[in-house]
Amino acid sequence: MTARDDRAPGGPAPAHLVFVECNTSGSGFEALAAAKRLGHRVSFLTTGLAAYTDGAGEGLDPALLDRVVPCDTDDTDAVVAAVRALHREHPVHAVLTMSEWHVLVTAEAAHRLGLAGSGPEAVAAARDKSRTRRLCRAAGVPVPGFRRVERGEALDETALPLPCVVKPVDELLSIGVKLCHTAAEARAHVHHLLEERDQTYRGRARTPAVLVEEYLDGPEYSVETLTYEGTTRVLAVTRKLLSPPPAFVETGHAVPAPLTDEVRAACEKVAADALAALGYTFGSAHVELRVTAEGPRLIEVNCRPGGDRITRLVTLATGVELVAEQIGMHLGRPPVAAGRAAGRGAAIVFLPSVPGRVDAITGTAAARAAEGVVDVGIYVAPGTETGSSGDNTDRFGHVIAVGPTSTVALARAEAAARTLALTVAAPAAALN
């Protein structure tokens, strides 16, 4: 199996792409749609398609898939065997994923199959936040002070930087991330994560370790990149909107981030240096950082495109379809150097849910008609039971808007979001 350049007279040559699972926060469905629009054959490996098609929210259109193959997508051997079987039917040209949970399995499978893909060692280092910290610190990349604490290990409270952030080393969606102001609070949250939560929210065994790190005071950003043959190209820097501490729930994003040229360049350098420190030479990345009084400092590296429809914002603001560029990379085509000149902004705001049984969602027509709005997404329907977990899953929808700048786009999205309302009854548990 070999990757190939998909440029051909008259347009891209059709290829057979195998996707390992998906995400449901934008880039996954976008990539499948882009693959079909480009004329490629799409096979989809999954433990269950219903996870993407059931429910009231924006689900996966099965018409985007030429073949669905049941597979234990947590097992590299199973993924390799499934791809080889597909290859016997139609030659496979690329294996890829937009799912954070499957970046390592996919990298391992592509490597074993001789296909283009991210290096497994670099992906494994990024998946463990404490390992990312160690490698980046050794390479001179600015990171917060940190300590990895494993199950059964005593927490040296005298060495804690206060306030501190306590988080799992291998979770996502801001799940389990908490700002702690006292040693007692930190000790309690470490105990909660290590002794009371042994699975991720996806039901996987959690690594029995947490990261205790210095709290970085400053606004948060993410850098959206494509790395090809060791060269990293920055497509955008994204402004991230967060809920007040102690949780770090993402409430929206805006592209491009309103930064000075100096600060933007510093953010881009930290991202590129972090990827180099991990040995990441191929693939997309979503690198998160905070800009402190001392400059940008790394938070984490994700070896896949940003979720939360950030890829859609990048396309709206720059004209570059990040997921299509990533597909092209897997087929041997270098990505574009950069997007178009600044002059347009895009933003998304999320609609926070409240616990209960949904009775009604009102205001959608007004939101869709608001100035600059290009998308209103609703994830629930009447009768849906909603919860409150204190992380990025606490949403009932989103609004995306565009404008001459990202600041204007964000204001338009926020104004449209205010026209939407979720009415809920008491949670079912409260009625019994």
C-alpha cells in the first residue's frame, strides 16, 4: 500500500480512504463530506454506526459512506486486518481519523501498512499530557510548572504551586479539569480522579495518573496547523472563550484571534516548536496555549484538527478547507502555505444546556435570520434528557456567524444566541 499525489488532469484522482471512527464536533463529518465531494471512495471502520446516526442532534449522513465495516477500533491488529480486507476489494490509499480517541491506533495502523500518517511515537507522546510537558520542557518550549501524580503516590502539598490546575493525563473536552486554590482542594480532586473515576467518558480504562500544574493567568488560544515532511504550516490562530474557573468549559471560538503581529508570531513559534519537540513530522494538529505576561506557554498538543467546528471557522475566515488539505497530504500532496489575507472573521458560540427533560427550543428562526449568521445547530429535541457535567458536553446547540473581523463575527453570534431559549422540565430522577 502506498500513498499517492491526488493531482491529475481534470481534478483529483479518486482514491480509497479508510476512516477510523469519527468525532461529532465538526471536523469528522466535514472530512467525510469533503472526501465524497472530491470523488473518493470512503470506508468507515466503527464499533457501531448508531453512535453517529441516532439521537436528535446533527448526525452522520450514511450517504457519505460507501462501506461500513464493524471493527474493534481500539485494537491496532483489528484495524490493520480490516484495512487489508478492504484493500483486497479496492486498493486502499490512506487510513486516517479525526477522532482524538483513535489517533494512536490509526497512526500505528498506517505505519504498519506503509501508508502516510503521523508517527506513532509522536502521537503517543501527545496523548499523555505529562509526557508532552517533559519533552517540550527539555526542548526549551515554555510550559507551566507541573508534576505527574500516579495512583498510590503521595502528593507533596508543600511543593504545590497555588493556585494549581489538576487534570487527567489522557482525557479531553475539559473533562476532569479543575482549578484548585488550596492544597486540600487539590488533594481532594486528585483523589477523585485517581480513586473514583477509573474510566474516561468514552468508557475506556483511564491512565491511573493526573497532572498537577501551575495555573497560567491569561487568555487562551489554539493554533491550527498542518505538518508535512517536517515543515509546519499555520493556518490560523483561534481565540478561545472559556467559562469562569474552576472549570474550563469552552463556550466559543473566533478566527482569526485578535492579536498583534508580535504575539501571533510568538504563538505560532511555540506551537511549531512543541510539535518538533514531540517529533511530529506529518499530520494536522490543534495546539492549545495561554498568553501570559511572560508570553505564550503551552497547554497541550492534539494530533488532529480542532473540534468544536473550528475547522469550519478556518474555512470561513481563510478560504482554506483544513480537512480537505489533510486528505490531500495523506495522498502525497503538500498542503497550501497559508489562507487568504485577513479581511474576514468567523466565530462560534455554544448554547449551554441545563439539567432536565427538554420541553421546547424557541428562537431558531430569529437566530438563523440574524445578521452574519451562517449556521444554527441544535443538538436536542423535545423529550431529550439533558444533564450538567461541568465540561464541554453541556451544550444544546451552537451559532456560527461571520463578519469583517472575528470580533464583529463573535458579537453577531452572541446576539443571535440570545434569541434562543431552552425550556426544560425537572430531571426524571427528581420526579420519582
